[in-house]
Amino acid sequence: MKQNSQMRTILADLESKKKVSGMNNKPGAKLNFAQKSIIKNLEKKVSKMAKTNDFSDMDGTLKIGLILLAIAILLAIFGLGLISGIAGLVGIICTIIGLVNTYG
């Protein structure tokens, strides 16, 4: 959501620079160096924002929940059922809270 608003402001900035610098001339018209550099910088910003989120961008509670769920699965494989159940329960609770914080 925050990225969408940032992308909108960057695209609006690009449109305003086009109007100010006269970049909306004929299609295929030559651009000067300053216009090319402005477009290149704004395209880089938009492409960085359009990339998918990775693990470091997640909510902290969501990360803890997912890590605890992974630990619970590993503990269940090694036969530590009680500890695995507790870790899984806490992991599910943290995951739900993290998802509510992220998308709620």
C-alpha cells in the first residue's frame, strides 16, 4: 500500500517533469541529456519499488511466527512432540498477528 502511493508520486513527478521540460513533443523526438537522466533515475526508482518483497521487508511478528513454525516442524521430525506443539502454537499465533498487522 505504501509502495503504491510512492510509485504514484514518482510517476506524477515524471509526468510533471515531462510537461515542464517539453518532453511531450512528437513521438520519437530526440531527448537531451538532462531529460534522459531524469527518466533513467525515475525508471530505476519505479523498478526498485515494483520488485517483490523479500523476507527482510516482512513484519517482525510475522517473521517470528514463520521461524517458530519452521522450528516446530524440525522438532516434530526429531520426535520432540510437546516442545514442537508449543512452538507450533506460538508460531501460529505470531503468524496470525503478523498477517493482521500487515494486511489488516
